[in-house]
Amino acid sequence: MSTGAPEPVWLARLSLLLLALPVVALVWQVLDRPASARLPAPAVMPAALRAAAPPPDSIDWAAFTSERRRREQLLQFVHAPLEHHNAAILADRRRLERLRTRQPLTPAELDWLAGLASRYRLPPQDWQSQGSFRRLAARVDVVPPSLPLAHAALVTRWGHHEQMLALHNLFRRLCHTPDCGALPPTRPAGRHYRWQRFGSAAEAVAGELHRYNTHPAYLAFRQARAERRRARQPLAGLALLAALPPHAFDPHPTAEIESVIRTRQLNHLDAIASCRTHHWPGCPEALTAP
């Protein structure tokens, strides 16, 4: 006759222990990560961005009678191409990281690296040097979604600036040839710039991300982003605002960008993007929520 606990109790305790092990492992994995690298909570999608964006040219901005709905639509309108282009940048970065540890490189791989470096405005590189990979990796990286989203909201006056929306000029980009873009309704005497015309919202967003990643004036931003990545800290727009050039959001001051990010909870999008770029466990596959 057994003097221990009855067999069914032992089985129940063993089953509970086995069920608890994955949970304990997950908690340990999160706690073992440096505190500075943990995701801000809650890392959830702002309600305005949960619906899928419509095709870019199908929006009749004049038809909106609800200001709340207009603002939600504007964020969706910009977020869709922003998510697409950031995902493409991240895919290139991951391939770059894989090649960094592979030697010798094949001719096809060397051609791909040369093409990527050229696209990101770097001169020819020596791909046997880790310094070349570091220089390129500093440019091939995602831009925190909160920054272009807040910028586009202010430039388009939350969907009220008909001319900017017609030009798909979401970031008030200028051109300087007589036949480019469109003439602004008011322009200081002696100035000859025009508002640039883009073929689509996607083209405007792609150009803006490329500006962050290649323009000499954004060097401090790229350095600060690389430092946060090395420290496995979230690539948060609010944390990187101070590293941007003073004219980045002209004519809007940085304080207005910060206000939009905080008010519309766009920092949560940065948290989700950081989760994906750092390969943290439990990340959503895409920056959309059910």
C-alpha cells in the first residue's frame, strides 16, 4: 500500500508543472533583457489606425463631416505606405546583417551590396571591412512611424489642405525649377521655390524615409538611432526628436510634432516597430491590429 499521495494527485501536479514551464520561460526571457530594452506598455495600435487604409486616390476629403473621422482617415492614409516602405527597409537590413557574417561573398551578393550602398548614397565600399557594413547599416534602418505621421498631419492640416493633398505633398517638400510642382498661394518676395508634386502618397513617403536615411543634415539622427539600436532601446520618435535638424519640420516647431505624437498615442507605433526590429518575442507580424 503506497504511503505517498494518491496517483491522480501526482498526475495533476505534474500536469500543472508542465503547463507552467513555458510561462516561466517567457517571463524569464523578458526579465533577462535589460530594463532599457523592454517595450513601453501598452504597445498597442492606436484606435485610429486599426482599419485598413483605402486606395490612396479614392478619398474625397471634402465629404467628411466629422473632424474625428477625417483625422483618423488621414493617419490611415499615411500609415499604409509608411508601413510598407519601413517593412521593405527592414527586409534589406536583415539581409545586410546576414551577409555581414558571411565570407567570402559571392559575385551576386557583392553586386547586391554595391547596389544598396549606391541607393543609400554611399561611395564604393570594401566589403571585406566590417566598417563598410556598419556605415551602410546606419542608413538602412526603419524610421519611427510617429515622426512622419505627425509631420504629415500638420502639413496637410489634418486633411484640410486641399492643394498639398492634391499634390500628394505630405511633408511640404519644395522644388526649385520653373516648371516643377505648383506655385504656393503665398511666397516671400525674392524666393523662387515651388511645392513639389508626387505621383502618390507612397512616393511621398518613400522620399521622406530616404531623406531621413541619406540626407547629410540627418546624420545626428542616424547616429542617435544606431546608438539606441546597439543598446537595444526602442527606436522611439520622441527620444530621437532632439537629434533632428532644426528645419526638419519647417514651418512647424518640434513642440508641435511632439504634441501630436503624445495626443494621438503614435509612440505606441514606435514601440511595435522596435519590437520587430530587435527580434523581441511576441511581436506582431505587421503594424495592424484586429
